[in-house]
Amino acid sequence: IQFALDDRVGVNQESKNSFTEVGVADVPGRGAVAIRYSSHSGMPTSAEIENCKIAVRHEGGQTVYECAFPWSELVSSGFVPEKGKQLRFSVILNDSDTGSRGWIMYNGGIAPEKTIDLFGYLTLEKK
């Protein structure tokens, strides 16, 4: 699973390809891991995020991922989560278990091209 988000209100054309993107996977022999692929706020990239909680369950032919990340791992340091605040958001589920590659997504912007222009919006409901 890959998800991307951005907490900036305005994004100019020069930075539309710069956002936070994280991948979460259940790696055989290793377990659940999270990798930060990119960050618009200067966080380390191509590195495992250890400051998070991930649970992966396989139940009746389905795989369920549960993830909890501190805001500090995902957004700018000045971000304050408040009810009603919006973030740009996209998520994609990659499937390559059968040897062929495919995906399903909610909002664009991760695949086939990386651009914040195709993200949707996620509205916070709790503080």
C-alpha cells in the first residue's frame, strides 16, 4: 500500500511533484514495514519509519492493514491537526503477487505519474 499526502494550502507548479509518500508492506520473513519514499518537509527518504505502529492480518483470503503514524513523520513541523482542516491525499494498492502488476487507487497522483494536481482532499474529523 502506498499513500501520499500534503499539508500545504497552496502548491506552486515547481513543487507539485514534491509531497510525502509512504509505502507499507508485509515483507516475508520480516513482517510489516513502512518506508518513506519522499518528503516535502525534509524528513529522511528511502528509509524505514520506525516511529509508527503497523499490524497486518490475513483473514479468510483478505489482508487487513492497520497503521498509525505520528503527524511528525508525515507533515511539516508547523502542522497543527484541527477538525475541518484539509490535506491533499491519495492512496494506491499495488498487487503483484501473481507475477503481473496492477493497482487500484483512490485519487490519482501516485501512479502512473506523480503529481499533487491529481490528489483529492481528506478532511480531519478529530483533533
